Amino acid sequence: MSLLQVRDLSVIANNAGREVTLVDRVSFDLAEGEILGLVGESGSGKTMACRGLIRLLPSPNLRVQGGAVRLAGQDLLQLDDAGMRAIRGGQLGMIFQNPSSHLDPLMRIGEQIAEGIRLHQGASKKDARRQAIEVLRQVGIPDPQARVDNYPHEFSGGMRQRAMIAVALGCNPTVLIADEPTTALDVTVQAQILRLLLDLRDQRGLSIIMITHDLGVVAQTCDAIAVMYAGRLCEHGSKYELLAHPQHPYTAGLIDCQPAHSSGHALLRTIAGQPPLLDALPAGCRFHPRCPQVGSVCAEVLPEGARVACHYPLGDRP
Amino acid sequence: MSLLQIKDLEVRFAASGSGMFGLNKQWVRAVNGVSLNLAAGETLGLVGESGSGKSSLGRAILHLNPISAGQVLFDGIDMAHGSAVDIARLRHETAMIFQDPYAALNPRHTVGETLAEVLRVQRKVAPEQIARRVDELLELVGLRPELAARKPGSLSGGQCQRVGIARALAVEPRLIIADECVAALDVSIQGQIINLLLELQQRMNLAILFIAHDLAIVRRLCDRVAVMYLGKIVEEGPVEAVFTSPRHPYTAALIQAIPEIDPHRPLPTEPLPGEPPSPLNLPTGCAFHPRCRYAQTMCSVVLPPTYFLHEHRYSCVLEEPLLQPTPAILEQPPL
């Protein structure tokens, strides 16, 4: 059985009495040691879905509705706040795009890591510090004995991201949610951080949900991919399957958009138009106004499906 | 002759808080002796990590940054020591597109007012024709004329960037400096903006300096590419030559780090280590030597020589090309 099961998770925003569905009945599984890439453009709901499952929604106007999030059999949505606090930062860790705004600038790096270890494992101050140094070593901080007493501003951008990973790893999580962990970094540093996450998976059997807009990052690091569009999961499968034979026209469009394929001044393929506003969704399939192979049913019926949510999946193309 | 010639350009900034009363002032050498040429109708990509000085260089060309030493010749006239008249002419024939499309537009002006202001100040058309020209410019960048009445807050990111491009085109420039102009956009919108630039460039014979950290886009859009590291150009040449046989280890590492959509191509097991050092304290010799896997003892002592190979130049002691297999290309399915 998979380690994490997400079933029909919805996130609703309440805008002055008007309800807007940001995430609409999303389901996926995550096995032990698996890396799942959650891909989509800005506003597609990929971050909100993960914020909902870890119950860390950024505004009181947002709420999770229905569904279940089972971590090792336990439904997180049924837990009270104290129960959830024990899981969050313990079994379930999260790292963010911008380490500078998620590390406390007035607290030494070591203390930030040790704080979680003391809270979740009841370790002594001395023991927590020793563990913090060990975690810093594991995430590749040189000279961790000395660096443990540094403040975040004394670290470079790449090292801060490593430090944030260390904070998340302090309590030996089984699942790590990484929200655009390399988007703010240079390509060379991005390669270092991705390599680190892969090594951590291999050494500790860590399961990772990687939220990203970059299909290249997904192709090189993930095992499975889930693509989101306008709050819905539109396609989900193994990375080999999904990248070589995308079934949803949106997935195919995203792959075709990437400029990496060739050089020369040929025009790039694009997806015409832009994503819909979530409070003014089109009827039927949310992608149909931009879809190159739209059929009559598409404007009327919202497609369902675990592997691909499309009325006219592309099938195996040559 | 080249439209734009840059010779030994230096841009220095005083580091804040350096010494009491500014004694022992420390200097950040953002651009440290750069020479580049750009012909009319040519697209030159300028790539490098953050802090490499690529934006400082781009801004210095348009006199938006002070020039500490060297020359910037636009149409043969030295703008580094140019008179106010020369600089007014430079502004009349050049334009810049910025990274954050929302921050680059005045939120209190409508799109129409923003474009009309440029036309009025630069006296590009007669006052009574301004409204018609605004419509033409919007059409040129693929926006409906009705958008002229809207303010940036009610536009999407892609639409705002199109307005930014329309504003640049309003001066009928011969040179555009585009600083990370698609970095803030979603992939599906990124492609639309790149296509727009490609079309406009071919139609108007524009010269474009395309500053970017995304090498894949540079490969697609540019004729030539220059790679910058800590204020210096370490390699420059035709896009295909540089991408298929990079000569500088830094270029090779950058190319290797591009995440490619090929599930069969693994992540590099040993990515380029470290991060660029502070430009306040440049390493001696070749600035790249502390991160270079091919570094020899001499690299930390002397500046590397610059070699020329047809139109390809690079500054490295290595004489053999750094060959690496071109990444396998995923078949492009027809849409």
C-alpha cells in the first residue's frame, strides 16, 4: 500500500461570501521512496493542493473540503490541531521556493534545526545540537561544526536552501513536500540541490512531492508526474509513459512549448490563449477553450479519470 | 560596421559601508573589461549566473548605469563620453524590456497613456496621430486595441510583457536590450513572447541583446551567445558552435546543468560545485579556477589567454575542446 494517499482533496476559498474552488477533487498516491512531480502553471492549484494536505493554508479564508489524506493509514484531515502539529515538521516536512523568507533571520541555523528535533523527539539541547551538525553534514554544508552557529545571512543562496532542507530533515520525515525548491536558484546550483534530494531519497528512502513548473526538472528527478490545470488533475502517470506518450492535450502542449528541443530560428510551439480565472471557469473541460482537438462534448461535460481526464485522449502517437 | 561596439567596458560600484568616511573604499567590479560587437539585425544572447554582471552590462550600454572605463560605440559614436545630445539620440533609437512586466509599467497609467507618453516625448509621430499609432503598436504585439483603456493591474503577466514590448517598439528602435524578459512568465506564455520577438526581429531588422539565464531559450532565439562569469566574457561565438563544442569549462557546466525533458538522461552525478564568489574579492588569475575541475596551478596565478577560432573566442588555458554528447532529443509529437 502506498505511504501517502490523497483522495478527492478540495481547497475552497471564501471571497467575501463567494466561494471559489482552487483545488477540485485531487487524488494521487505516493509510495515509499517515490518522487512525484506535481506540475502546472501559476494558479493551477499545485501549491494549494499540497498546502491543503499538510493543513498549512496561508489564509483563514481558505479551507479543505471533503476527501481524505492518509499518511501510513492515518487520515490527517481527521486529526485535531495538536495531532496535526505532531505530524507536521515530524513525519511530514516541507521546503519552500525562497529560503530567505522561511528561515528566521535572527536565529542561528543550528538552533532552527535543533528546535524541531527538541519539540518532536524530546531530545536534550546538547543532543539536538549534535544532531543538527550531523544533518548539516548530510545536506553538504562544508565545515558544519562552525557553520551551525551562523545566521542565515551568512549563507549563500544555495547554502540557505540546503539549510532549509536540513531543518525539514531534522526530524526524519517520511514525506517531504518541496515547493519549487530550485526556482530561485541558478542552473548550476539547481543541479546541486536536485542531486542532493535524489541522494537523500536513495539513502533514507524519503518520499518527495516536488512542486514545479519545470518539466525538465521533473524529467530528471521524478518517478511519477501529475499535471494540474485550473485546479484539476488532468493527467497522472509514470514519467516515462507521460513524457513519451502524453494523453492529455494540455500535457502534450506543455512538452511542445519547451524550447530545449533544437536551435535555429523556427518558431516555438505554443498553447494559444491563457489559463481561465478560477472564479470564471468555462463549462465542461476547463482546457477546452485552448484545446487544439476540442469536441462537442468538451464544452458540456467535465471529464473525469485517474490516468487522464480528457474526453478525447491522444492515444499512442507515432 | 557593427551597430554596437563595446570595448574594454568597466562598471564599478562602491560597496556600501566600506571604510570610515569612504576611506579604503571597496569596489564591486560588476563589469570588468568586456568587449562585444552587435551587428544590425543580429541577436546576441548574454548568459551567466546571477551576479555575473550581465544586467549591469546591459544597463550600462543604455547609460542607465555609470560607465567607469572603456567605450560604448553606437553607430560609431562613443556614448561613454557622449554629450547630452548624443545620449538623447541613443535613447531615441534604443529601448529596453524588463524582467518584471508589472513593475516596469506605471500602475496608474492606462496602457494607452503609457505608449502615448513615449510617442510624445520622443516626437515619433504628430500629436494628432498618436491615438492611431497606439492602436498599431498594440496590434503589432498581438493585443486588441480595447486594451489601451486598461491599467496594468487588470492585465495578465503575458499581456503586460506584450505592452512592455510595444513600449520598446514605440521608439522604432534599432537596438533592444531585453533583460530576462520571459523569466517571470509561465512556459506556455513564454513561448508566445519568444515567438513575438522572433517575428518582430525579422520584420524590423532589430538588433537584440538578450540577457537570460535560460540557455535553452538563448539557443532557440539567438545568433550568437556570450557567456559571462564575474564580470568577464569567458566565451563567445555562434550559438551552435558554443552549444555543441563549448571550450570553456564554465560554459560546459552551464550547458550540462540545463534540465532537459528527456527521462532517460540522468541528472549529472557531479554537478559544478560551489557558487560564484563575491565580486568584491575576485580570485586571482582566472576567476573561475576555484570551481574548475580542470584547474592547473598556473590558473590561480595568471589571467588565461584568449584564443580565437574563426568567430568563436574563449579565455581558458585548455586548448582541447570540451566535447560532450549533445543530449538526446525527445521526438516532438505533432499537435
